[in-house]
Amino acid sequence: MSIVILTTGGTFDKIYFDANSEYSIGEPCISSILDEGNVMSDYRVQSILKKDSLDITQDERKIIKEAVLECDEDRIIITHGTDTMVETAKFLEDIKEKTIVLTGAMQPARFRKTDAIFNSGFAYSAALTLENGIYIAMSGQIFNSNNVKKNIDLGKFETKD
């Protein structure tokens, strides 16, 4: 079973240049993470965007959706910035024939202390095992796209009340 990983940037792939938070979005880190994790199943990585999720427009969500629909694979991971991950997940909800798992990171993958590594493996496992649908995999939890929110104060995703 093959997986495609579509990357869109976000904190996951950020490179910080100074203490004033100047950053750019670098090349996707997920390939090196999966290589270091000795992942042996088939996957490919396709970079779609290199943007902070706060800067992703509706037109760019259409680009993400087109990329998903054009994939031969029916199991898809999307690395995405956490601030608007829920909005993108909702935008994809009418895609019924694929398993789509969005994941991201609260700290860049290039940092020594990061959740990107765990979230990558967790999303990979989720994409292999979940039924068709749109999901968010963060911090050891799986959320359905229609029942999730980011709690900015606590820095985590949670089920809507």
C-alpha cells in the first residue's frame, strides 16, 4: 500500500534565522524523518506549497484539493501549519474515496525539541489504518475534521464541545 505525503509548509518546515522570529519555509523535512525512522513501506513526497498556514488562501486550498484528487494513491498525508489546519480539513470534506490525514507541528522539525517526528509517524500509521475520511492527527490523538478545534491557549487540538 502506497502513501503520498503532500507538504504545504507551516511550522513543520520552518527555518528561523534570528531571535526576532524571522523565518522562511524550507524544503520538506518529512522524507528525512521517515528515512531516520526506517520506514520501509512505499511513499512519495510532493511539495505543493511553502507557506505559513495563516497565509494560505482559499485559492491555495483549491490547489491542495486538486493535488489530492489527482493522486493515484488513496492514502494521503498532508503536512500543514496548525493555525488553519482545521479550515483546510473542512475544505476537503467532500472527498469521500480517500483517507486523508493532516498533521503538523507546534515546533519546527529542525529543532532539537519538536513534536514533528512523533506526529509524522503517528499520521503515517493513521493513514495506513483509518477508513476513508478526513482526519487530523496531532499529539497522539485522531480527530474527525468536523469535530475538532485548535485550543490556542493550551497549544493543542481538542474535540469541539
